[in-house]
Amino acid sequence: MKKSPLMIGLGILLLVGVTATALFFSGIFGKNDTETALTPQAQTERLTSFFLLRKIKRLRDRAVYIQHREEGRKLLELSGIPLTPANSAESSSSSGSALPTSSL
Amino acid sequence: MRIRLGSLLVLCLFCGFLSQNAEAQSIPADQTKILFIENVGLPSVRSIIRSLETQNAPVPSELTAIAESAGDPDAFYALASSYFGTGWQERISRDASSLMDPEAAAMVRVRIYLASLGSNAERIARTSTVDANEIRKSAQNLMRQSQYIRSDDERKEFYAAFANAQEKIFPEESGPDLSDFRMEVTALLQEIVDAIDILVDGMNGTSLKKDQSALEQQLAIITGNQELTAWLARFDTFAGKLLSYATAANTSMILADAHSLLVQLHTYLTQLEGQGIDSQGFMEESAALLTTSAEKLSPASFETFITGLEDLLTRISQQFPSS
């Protein structure tokens, strides 16, 4: 029996569809499988990275706080407005001033 | 057939005309932005940057980013508007044209500082006792006040308000100073040595350890803000390199990992208690966290849980240094 081009086309489409669906589901379930089968070492790596990133971010936030405080003091000092004794002691100890660089 | 072809051709021509027309209409808006950036925006930002450099003042990264985005008008507008707020076009051109006068240049430096204070309010509020909204409001009010200074009295009034806000946001008696920061960094750099061992193998690990050691040495010479900024730039490069080895994870993955860790930790502490060794309350604490880790957590509860876990692990490692 001679098959029409339309039938052949539909057959190819069906094949492609089935393969794509199979790949899609194998991708999803495969990912879940690897997640549940994660080794303790991989889990430690993931937690280490997570905590490290948190600490680095916190440290950068502290740096932003210190940098703004120092620059604010410097600006007040340059304005010629009389400073409190504590302020002037701190300001004279810093040689320059700077604002934050980009965050992580 | 000819009629069909003819109609198709007409249709194509009509579509082409429409798309060209739409393009022609979209040009003026972009063109206005490009012209503004080329003639006013970019030269103004560059003049402000040059002025800050001449004053040996800091150049906020946001300002450099605005200048660098000049090739992309939309990005330039978005960055400038989020950094300087509404009316930024007028403000930067006015500031740039006043830079020849030293007093005005100093005031532009103050305004750049206030813009930076406002845009970093969230981060500063994590250390300050003042919340982010109040910091932002304070920076905006001062910014507004700075634009209406006409007399010496008004200038004094402005600086008094500025000093007040500074004292509130960065109180003298609390908040970390450079020596606290140095101690904190030293502790983190020590932890990083362990992290390198966990995350990186071979030559890359050795190279990172060398960088870590150099950062530790350079930390000792930080005495002011300029050295701190230079050190932070090196630290950022190092952190970026180290974190490129990090494993990406979402909240549920971290919660699952934390749960496994707590199961092991709690089992170990229970065994210690069973052998008659006092776990100093850590067993009960780990049990409480273990229960939480099995629950479905909101973002806020997740943050509380993680902070609790981090704190517990830090205290355990301080109490039992070899663990």
C-alpha cells in the first residue's frame, strides 16, 4: 500500500513528539533521582558554599556601613562644623575616605 | 492567479510600510535619550567623577556603572533614575556646571554621598539600629535641603542636620569600627581555608590558599577608608574566584541538606550524652532545629532557622575546636 506524504509527515511528527515527551520526563525524574541520591560530601559542599556566601555578604554589608560612616565623618570634618571629641579623633585617624565598591 | 499574487504583493508592501512607520515613530524617543546622554548626561557624570577624584574623594561604583552604561540609553536612564531619584537630569547637569566653585564642588560630593547612603540603605540597616526606610528618608530630606542652600546660615543648618543624621545612623558608642571589622575578616579568612579544602581540589586550591594568605597579610595594613576600599576590591576578586566553585542550590535543597546534617549531629550528640559526656545543651538545641527542618518554612522562618543553625555550628566549633 502506498502511503501518502501526509501520513509520513504525521508519523514523523508523532515520533518526534513521543521522543521529546520521553526526554522531558526522563529529565525531570532523572534530576530528582540525583537530588535524592546526593552524597554526604556533595551535601557538605552545598552547605559550605551557602554559609560562605552568607558570611561574605554579611562582611560586605559591614564594610559598606564602615565606609559610609567614615565618609560621613570626613565630610563633616571638611565642612568646618565643630565635631565632638570622639568624632574628631576617629576622623583624623583615617587618611582618606571611600564609598562602597560593588556588592557580590 | 495573477490577482492573488498581486494582492499578496500589496499586502507585503502594506506590512512593510507599517513596520517602517512604527520604526520611524520609535526613533525620536530613543534619539532624545541618546542626544541627552551624549550632550548632557555622560559629560555631567564624567565631570562629577573627575571632581571627586580631584578632591581625593570616593567614586561610588553606582556612578561608574552609570557612565559605563552610556552605550545603552535605557540602562543609563534606569540606573541614573534609581540612583539619583526623580529629576535626576536637571540635578546632574546643575551639579556638573557648578563644579568650578570649590564650595559647590564640596556640596556635590556631599550629594553624591547622600545618594549612595540612600541606595545602600538596606545594607547599612543590617548593621545600624535605624531601619532602611528611615535612612532613605533621611538621605532624601538632606538631599532636598542641600539644594536650597542660599546663605551661610542655611549651610550651617544643613550641616547640623547632617551631623544629627550621622549620629543617629552611625552612633559613636555602637556599631563596628575598623578593628572589629579586621577581627571579623580574620575569623572568616580562617574559615575560608577549610572551605577551600571542601570546595576546591589540586592546584586551584593551592593558588586560592596563597591568595587567602596574602589577603590576611594585607589586612594588617588597613588604617583608613582608602586602604579598606582597595583591600575590599582584592577580597571581592578572591571571593568571586572561590565562589565560582560553589554548588548552586535553592532553599529546599539547603533545607534538605541542613536536615541531613542535623540528623547526624543530633545522633552524635545523643551518643555523647549516652556515654556520660555533657553536650552542654547542644543536644536539646539540635533537636529543636531538627524538628523545624522537617517543617515547610516561609522565607522568614527559613532565615530564622538558618541563622539559628549557623549560630549553633559556630558555638559548637568554638566549644569543641577539633570537631
